[in-house]
Amino acid sequence: MTPMSKKKSTKKTKTDKTLGDLVRAYLTEQIDVILGAEPALRDRGPVIHDTRVACRRLRSTLRTYPEVVDTDRAAALNEEVVWFAGLLGAVRDLEVLTDRLLADLAELPPDLVVGPVVADLEQELATQQSAAWDAVVEALDTDRYRRLAAELDRWRSDPPFTEKAKAPATKVKTFVKRAGKLLTKRLDRAIEAHLADDPEADVALHSARKAGKRARYAVELAAPVLGEKADEIIAGRKELQDILGEHQDSIVAAAFLRSEGVRLGIRSGHNGFSYGVLYGREVSRQAMISEQLRPFLS
């Protein structure tokens, strides 16, 4: 008696996936988030952060795996995603700034909170955030956004891959390694600039932060090949990203506090003292960056 023949599976295994399969899966995941967010964005729902991150992951993939996709199509898509992500970022940055400053004010002793500083901050930031939301909602009804949405849908259904997308999935390790090297290079350069009191140190740290995100997302995409190792790498890079992100948030907060302190400090019934106190806290936080990053140096 001959054994029953088994139907041959057409599902790809880990070993016969291609580099294009990995890239397409990751891009599709991000595009689903971006396009799926439109109804909630129109209602000003809590999807700004996730949508912005999806935009960032998409752009990072185009930059990390440039040989895999059509250069011109990728450049054009990147430009439009930058535009849309910028609108989302304006809302998100103000959300982060509001939470940060109000939390810091709540920690100050009452005698250091001089004048209606809490009410002033809440009103100013709420006004700016409302305007930023208006810009997002208005953008959704523009021809530019509709063209972007259509192009994203085309990338989801038929990515413009090059021949290199047919390479074995294991080829992804080359791209992950390249992204990691770029991160190391930028981080070392940024720390050196900070220790030397280079006026461009903060710009270098922000550049390192972007490289850190790119390196992290490259590993996320490669997770089906890297296996459990990917989780370990992602955790380490998430820690680095948090440190660099906190530093950048502090720089943004300090700039806002200085501007608002000057503006409100000369108005009758207001006082810039508390803005100065908060500004000093931010400067102290920024001075700690070298020590915080020491474990990550090459």
C-alpha cells in the first residue's frame, strides 16, 4: 500500500523568502496604519503618534534599503510622506511639550510658581495645538493628500522593486549591518562634539538619533531572519532612542520656555521667573547626555 500523497505546500518558508518579501511586508504594515488612520484623524482621535511613527518607519525603510526599490518612485514618495508627517509631528510635538511642562510645573515648590504660569502655558499650547490639528484635518481634503494616499495604495499592492529584491531574505543582514555602522559613526561623532563643547553638538546628537531609529527599524524588518536576536537588538536601540529623544525634547522645551518667558515676562500681571526656573532644569538635563550615552559608545 502506497502512502497517501500530501499536497505540496505553496507557502514560503523562512529559508525561501526573498529580501523583497521582507521589505514588502514591513512597508504594507506601515501603509495600512497610515491609510487606516484617516477617519480617526478627521475626528481628531488619538492616532497621531502611531501614524507619525508609521510614516517614519516607511521613510526609514526607503532610505535603508534603497537598492531594493525604484529610486525615482521612492524619492517622490519620501517627499510627500515628509510633508504629511510634518503636519502630524506639529501636533505630536505640542502634545509632548504640554505634558512635559505641566508635569515639571507640578513638581516645583509653590513659591517657585510665580504668576498665572500654569494657565498661560495651557492656553498658549492649546491654541497652538488646535491650529496644528486644523492643518492636519484640512490637509486630508487636499488633492495632495489624495495623490499621496493613491500612491501609498499602489506601493501596497505592487511595490516598484528592482532585481535586487529577488535576493534571498538572508541578504537583509547586510543592510542591518550597514545601518548599525552608520549609527555607531554618528553617535561617536556626536559625543565627541558634545565633550568638546562644539556648538553643533546638538545637531550631531539629533542626527545620531535619526540614525538610531533607522537602525532599529532595519532590525524590525529583518526580524523574520534574525529571530530572537532581533528582540535583543531592538531593546538596546529602544533604550538609546529614549535617551536621545529625551535630549531632543529638552532642547525643544528650553527654546519654548525662553521664548515664552521673554514674551510674557514683560506683560502686566505676568512673570517670567518660573519660565527661567524650568529653563534651568532643561539645561541641567542636557548636560547629562554624555554620561547617559557612555554605555553605547564603540
